Amino acid sequence: MVLCAARLYNTPMRTPAVLALLVSLSAAAAEAPDALEDVARFAGAGAARLALSRLEELQPRVPSAPRWAEWEMLRLDLLAQLERHEALLERVAKLPRNLAQPSARRAAVLAARAAVAAGRGALARRQAAR
């Protein structure tokens, strides 16, 4: 009987605490930066490897996803910064044909630089001509 009374007694006290917790969590979530900005912040702080690792976990898999091109351009920038030239060239080769012109141009420039660094002159010329 005493145990039952204790449960009833604590229920009204738990409800406001749970509501306060939910409100604070939703406020924190509203202020949190989105994942892309978070990864870009890592990159800007000089943590390129960490940024690339997070990007690989969080980037949408399908090119039709919102902001996919922004994710991919950040990936290409990180690969260039880390001097992973072959990986960068592979990613650029797999880019969709309908990529927006500014992104396609940026990818071609990064690919041309990576091809030069990798000693692949013919590929560098083809990328520069795009």
C-alpha cells in the first residue's frame, strides 16, 4: 500500500521534469548547426581528416538528395587538401552529368590540379579543357 502511494506521489513531480527536459532538448536542437556546416567547421579549423571522416558518415548517398553537391564539393576540397589525388580523380569521374555549372567547374579545376600532382598530364589537360 505504501509503495503504491509513493508511485502516485512521484508522478506529478516527474511530469514537469520530463517536460522541461524535452523543451531544453528541442531548444538545443534548434540552435545546433546542420551537419554540413559542422563538417565545414572541422575543415576550417584544420581537422581535415576528421572532417572527411564525418563527411563519409553523413553525406547523402544519392546525388538527387538536397545539398548533395555542396557535400561533394566539400569532399573534393578535403581530398585536395589531404593530397589524396587518385581518390579525388575517382570522385570527379563519377560525378553526375547534370551537376550545376559552378560545381562542375570547381570539380574540373580540382581534378586538373590533382592530375598534375599525380603526374597524369593528359588527364590534367582534359580536365582543364572542361
